[in-house]
Amino acid sequence: MSVVILFGFLFLFIFLTIPIGIALGLATALTLMLTSNIPTIIIAQNAFAGLDSFPLMAIPFFILAGNLMEHGGISQRILDFADSLIGFITGGLAMVTTVSCMFFAAISGSGPATVSAIGTFMMPAMERRGYDGGFGAALTAAAGTIGVVIPPSIPFVIYAVATGTSISDLFLAGIIPGVLMGLALMTTSYVICKKNGWKGSGKKLSIKLVGKEFVNAFWALLMPIIILGSIYSSVCTPTEAAVIGIVYALIIGKFVYKQLENRFIYKALVSTALINGATSYMIGLSTSFANYLTMEQVPNTVAMLLTTITDNRIVIILIINLFLLVIGCFIDNISSCLILAPIFLPVVVGLGMSPIQFGIVLTMNLAIGFITPPYGANLFVASGVGGVQFERVAKNIIPFVASLILILLITTFWEPVSMLLPNMFSN
């Protein structure tokens, strides 16, 4: 009964559009007051304990690094390099948008940030070349989901802290699924563009032009190599690598590309502080929420409930995937991860899935929530950046959602997709 009251309060507060962090704290406090003699001070104690984590410091640092790069000329140079490589293909600009999002994903670690940074340049460019505005916005929104799967990924850091898993292993595990997501979106784009007659740039592939754009984008392309290379070589922790990213972004944007003005630095600092404040508040109170779930043995109850429905491993995992996809339509990625990871992790581990693989599957499920109404954060960002009606974006997103779900199922049921690289480096 106490768990029913807890989730009843939670969904009531979410329905009333109360911020998720406050909703989690209020639901936990009211449930404790109504169903037990446990003092509510335990909420604050658990919240502070949850925030007392060195890896969590990586979140604001990665956010700041991404913000600095967005204003420092790095996004445009990545776009120009991608255009020189594949812009001539049918639907070339669509391909360029996807590849650019994959590169920027290896910098920002955020889905909406990727959509904003790439969409600002690419959506107007696609419309000028005759692409439908709804298609361009939908593709950019879908490609932005890669931002939380290709490392570094902020949701991976959150999941690692919530479950005690390795951030480095999660980063490694996200590379192949992220690349497959990009290839799936590019394939879908090609089919749609071929059908609608949206051709490439009309230029032939020029090695000379590719070389020129590579030189121009060299410092931008070096950024993810420095961050991820320092992590995988065990030179730095993810938190330390994020700090290196900030210093690198400042130097390149300010002194090499000379586009990072002081007002942009101030804007990036303010944006980072606001996002980190909201995220930290949410993480702290979600820790209290998760501890209460554990105290009430909710993970064990969920496991028993699922096994009473069926004892088929595939069916149980499909049910969990479906549930995560639905939740992602209503609650943001980080909040969902903090609430659901402690519940479902013991279940999937009991079915033979590793915590690392489940972290990838969980994040991919919730990332698809970025492009599924009514939440659909990426859809709203793409709609705003491109000046396209939300309904048009939502209509065009359907084939991209289908292709991403296909990659999700492959990642879920074929372990090497996510575990090949972690197993190679651990050995």
C-alpha cells in the first residue's frame, strides 16, 4: 500500500507539472509521514549522501565543455568536414546532419544540446536545398538521440552513480550502438530522400576538398579523441577528462578559431549553472526515492510480478523495454534512469544481462523518448530551432523512431553489440 501511495503522489505531481525533483521529494516525504514512523530528515540525509560523489562532478564539466564548443566555431567546422565527405550522396545534407550529430555527440553528451548545435546550421540549409522542413527537423531531432549514447554521455554518468557500475565501461559499450543508430538513421534518410527526389550537393567527391576541410576541422575533431583517449588509456578519470575538455574548448575557441567571445563564455557558464542546479537537485532527491523503494523491497516485488506473468526471458525483457519506451514518452531521461534503474537492474541481472548492457539498453529506450510525444524534448527543440510546427515534426519522426527501435532490439538481444569493446579492453 505504501508503494501505491508513493507512486500515486509521484504521478499526481508530475501531472500537475511540478518539477520532477520536487515531485520525487514531496512524494517520498508524504509517503513516509502517512505510512511509517521514519523521520523525514532521512530524505535530506540520503540526498546529501547521493550527491557526495566525485563522478557526478563530470556532469557540469561536460555540459560546460559542450556549451563552449557550440559557440567556439567547432560545430560549423564539423559540418563542413562532413559535407565534404558525404554531401554528394542522395540526401547528402540529411547524411551530413546525422554524421555531424554523431561527432558532436562525442563532445556534448546531451541530446537536446546536439539538436540545438547542429540544427541551427543544418535545418535552414536543408530547406534552402528543397528538403521538407518537417523532415529536416524530424531527422535532426532523431539524430540528437545519439548524443546520449555515443560517449561521453551524461545519462551514462547518472546510471553509473545510481548503480555502482563503471563509467569507462559504459562509455566503451555505447560506441557501437551509437554508430549503429547513426547508420540506421542515414539508411532511413536515404530511402526517404530517394523517394522525394532530394539529391546531394551535385559536386563530386574531391580528395582535395576533403583534405582542406579536414585541416580546418582538425582541432575540432581532435576534441573527442583527447577526452575519450585519456579515459580509456586510464590517464584520467571521466571527471578529469571533462575538465581537460573545458580547457581545450577555451583555448581552441578563443585563440585558434577566435570565435569564442567573452559574452559567449558568460552565457555558457550561466547555462551550465542552471542545468547543473536542476540536475543536482533531482539526483539528490531521487536517491532518497530509490532508497525508499529498496527499503520497501520494490525491486524484488517487480521481479516476482514479472515472473508470475511469464518465465520466458525474451518476453520479460520485451515487457521491460516496452515499459521503458512508454515512460520515456512522459518523463525525461535522467529522471527515468534514477527512478527505474534500481527497480529493473536486479530483474535483468537475474535473467543473465550484465549491468553494463542494461545501462545501454535503458539509455537507448529513454533516448527514444526524446523523439516521442508528449514529452519529446528533442522534438520541441527542433521545432523551435527550425521554426516548424510541432505537428509536422511529429508526423515525420515515425520512420526514424521505427529504425531506432530496430537497433534497440538488436542491442538488447545480441550482447556483443554493447559488450564487445568493454570485454576487449578488460582483457
